[in-house]
Amino acid sequence: MSVSEATPVSFNVFDRDCPGRSVMDHISTRWGVLVLGVLLDGTLRFGEIRQAVGGVSEKMLAQTLQALERDGLVLREVRPVIPPHVDYSLTGLGRPLAEQVRVLYHLIEGATADVLAARAAYDERKAAR
């Protein structure tokens, strides 16, 4: 039985002491959202994730995967072959969170043209002052 099954606990991420804030930090970083989104497509190796997430350094990807694994969102499996292969996939806990993150970045992709137009208009107004 997990702790959440034994004792229902309510968390409020607006409370500065809420432990959910660290989870939110890991999920909502630039690399966290992208890694979760990429892993929605299935199990991948480190190099495949790095290739899919343009611009992420090996160090940042390793840190991101470790944080997401610690939070129980990503599963890291070492396959006993030579050389060893390490696979990463979403857990049952990580999948629904990743699906919601994917909705967010689809919304962002759809709004990007309008955001760029708003930025240009803002910059034009600022420059005219």
C-alpha cells in the first residue's frame, strides 16, 4: 500500500512549503516538458532523446532524466548487453502528466504566430515613446 492510499493528503502548490513545487519545477523546466513529450512516443535511449530534444546538453539531459526518474515519472532500465543499453520510458504516474504537458505545448505552438505579432506590436509601441 502506498502512502497516498493509506492517508489521503491534500497539496497546494501555491503554498511555499508544498513539496509538489519541486515536482512542478522538474516537469515545467524547458527540458522537463520536452523530455516528457518525447517519451510519450515510446521508449527511447539517451542518445535518441538528446537527438529529439534539440539543444539540450548531455549534462542537462542527464540531470533532467534523473530528476524525473526520482519523482517516479520516468523509468530507467539498463539492459544487460555489451555495451549496456539504457532505455527510458514514462511510468504510469508520468504518462498522464506528460499528456497534459503535450496539450500545453500544442496550445503554445498554435498561439506562437499571435504571440510573435503581439511582441512586435509591443516593441513598436515601446520604440515610439
